[in-house]
Amino acid sequence: MSISPRGPNERLGALLSLAQISNAGLARRVNDLGAQRGLTLRYDKTSVARWVSKGMVPQGPVPHLIATAIGGKLGRPVPLDEIGLGDTDPTPELGLAFPREVAAAVRSATDLWRVDLELRRSPGGGRWSDSLSGTFSVAAYATPVSRWLITPADGSVARGEGVSEKPEPPEKPEPPAADPRVPEPRVAAPTAGSRAADSLTGGERSYRVGQSDATKLREAAQEARRWDSKYGGGDWRSSMVPECLRVEAAPLLLASYSDTVGRALFGATAELTRLAGWMAFDTGQHEAAQRYYIQALRLARAAADVPLGGYVLASMSLQACYRGFAEEAVDLAQAALERNRGLATARTMSFFHLVEARAQARAGNAAACSTALTAAENALGRSRAGDPDPAWIDFYAYDRLAADAAECFRDLGVPAKVRHFTREALARPTEGFVRSHGLRLVVSAMAEAEAGNLDAAVEAGSRAVEVAGRISSQRSREYVLEMLRQLEPFQGERRVRELTERARAVLAAPA
């Protein structure tokens, strides 16, 4: 769909000529980019001619897709201004700022949380992330990371005059779930945030946040992590995390609290914001994920929680690595490590080393990857059950180290070690981490196929496809597609053809 014309778009026409892209070629590229994001677009050469000669303006994410398509041909980023569509981005800077002051950081984060709901309610609706397609830039992490490294913890974050801790009101019992087999997520329940929102009228800050308010948000984050691991980032339960930030966390951040309570509140909201970013990453919404990560890092600074800030940086590193920016991913992982020496627990540092190993492997740095893997294994060996590990690192044990080591050696082209570490990873029960189990099965299938063990490859691949059909995760689907490409040379085998047919049927179903 396009809105009314504004006169010829000479900038777009000139750039198409520079990139040597025909109208039909651009339409095809835009349709393909849309399909990768789950969008059904049917543009043709006539559509492009109207964009250029009549100045028709395509709606939703299409301007970004046009810029991405042309940028891919030119080999450089193309901003919307350069194609004459700079005024089509409703929120060009939303979530990308890393304010120096705490009050500005609260505004930046709460604006980000609010915009999705507002755009959903606007005419036409749709996902906010759809309007961001093509805006991911690893360079956007540079300023936030630099500012965090210089000052990883803010001064006092107390808000409101004469703040004092108040006695906590007795908790009201939660109503029973409608269906005991599917408990309602607590992140959707009206709690302190709703009461704080009711009290924040006329600019007043009459609600004083207590430790129990922050505790409830942290418990919501813990529960959401379990949903994400078991059902994928696109599951309906996961979608409640941004809603929790908008409805519950935002009013609390705008209420009154002491420095101690404020630190806990900022920490809990940082965890939830990182989770929202991780879930967006898992569903292929990288542009939205980036903005949530930047705000999570800023909130972690307000919480004075340096290990949590490192965890956000590790998440950024994994995303950068996945998007093909391996060297930048190395920098992000090393930033997490550098600031946390002597602060984070051994288990946490082990994970940060492992994330660096992933990035070094993707960059082709075998020696550096080996060093980082050794450091990860040694640090994990020093961890003990009684260590004060943060709750968000509870997923990390030797099976995760082995799984990521397998992916490191896959990237480095060492199939024997891929098979060894994949078997180590799959030897441990992973009932609570369904998505991770499925990804490990895909890596196993690919390693066995490379070794010529088709029976083992088909068995692991079949199990991986079954898992992919049970969760809502774009990453899982992309892993399965990569597996199918690896199996293409064996399509003469009936068992491989049958696996391919089953996999394509699963991939064709809605995520």
C-alpha cells in the first residue's frame, strides 16, 4: 500500500541508477526481504515506477526494505533520507539513546515500552517492529557501550522528596487461573504498577515503591525466562513481557522510591527489558531487540548491577555474531569481561568467556577461540553450588558450554570436535530448555551429515524438526533451514527426502 504522491522521487531514481538495479529487480528484492520477515508483499516493476516517477510512498516497513535492498547492492548502509523517504520513519531514534542522567534514562526506556502499544492501537495496527525493518546497525552499540564502560554504575537513583520505606501492605491472594493446566502469567496481572499508575495523576508521585514491588517484577522475569526457554520467544506468554514493562514497570519507575529500593527496581526492569530484547531476537525482530538491549544496559547502570550489564553486553554480542558482525561481537564480549573481573561469579565469568569464544570462532580466530573456551571451562570448574550467582545465570551449566563449543568448532571447520561436544551437550537432560535442545539436535544432524553418517543425521534431524514444530522461534526455524541446505547433496536418499518433506511442512506452518 502507498499513500498519495508527493512529486517525483528523484533521490530514489538516482540511487537505483547508481546501484544498477532495475525496477523489477528492486521489487523482487523488496518482496524477498519481506518474506524473510514473514511479510507477504507483491510489488512489481509498476509499483517501483510509481515510487520513482509519482513519488508514491510505500507504507509500514517497506521504506526500510527498499533501503536495505539498495544498500545490499551498494555494499554500504543506505539511510532513508538518501532515497527520499526520510520522513516515513515514525520513531527513528526511539530506544537508541543512552542518556547520561537517570531521569532521562527513565524517559527513554518508558517511551520505548509505550510505543508498541500506541502503534498497535493506531489505524492499521500491526507490530511496531514491522516499521523498523532494516534499521539494525551494530554501530548503534558504540556509544552505549562506551558510556557504560566509563561509568557502569550511577550515583543515587532516589526519586521524590522525603522518600522513606513504608510498611508493605498484606498481599492479596491471586485469583485462581481459569484453566489449571495453563496458569495465567503473573506478568499480566494488575499489581503495584497498576496502583502506582492510578496514583500518578496531575504529575504527583504519591505512590512509594517498596522492595516487594521490585521483587514481583524480578519474579516475573524469572518466570518469563522459563517460558522463553520452553516455548520460544514468539509464544503468547513471551509477548506478555513488553506488556508487563508498559503496565507494571513504567508507573513504578515514575513513582517515589529510596536509593536502595530504586536500585532493586532498576535491576528488575533491566532484566525484563533484556528479556524483551532476547525474545525479539529469537523471533527475528533484530531492530526492536537492539533498542531493548540498549535500554536494558542503561537500566542496569542505574541499578549499579555490573554483572547484569555484562549479561546485556553478552546478549548484544550473540546478536552481533548472529547478524554477521563477528569482530564487533568480540568487542562486546570482551567489554563484559573487562568490567566484571573481580565482580561477577565464576559461573557468570565462564559464560562471558564462552560468548567471546563464539565470536572469535565466527571471526575465524581459532587460537583466540581456544583460549576463550579454556577460560570458560576453567571458570566453570571453579564455580560452586553456594556461590552468590544471579538468578538469570541459572540456565548455564556444562551442557551449555558443550553446546556452544560445538558451534565454535562448526564455524572453525573441525567436524570431529563438533560431534564430540554435541554428544556431550545432548547427554544431559534439557526438559526445561526445549529450544536449546532443538538447536543442539540440528548441530548434531549437520555434523553427522558432514561425516557421512546419514542414519545418525536423519535421526537427529527428525527429532530437531519435531522440536521446531512445538515452539515459536525464528532462530530454530533458521537452524532447520541451514540443516536442509547441508542435506541437499543427499537428496537421492529416500530417508533424506522424507526428512526434508517433514521439515518443510513444519516450516510452512505459522511460527
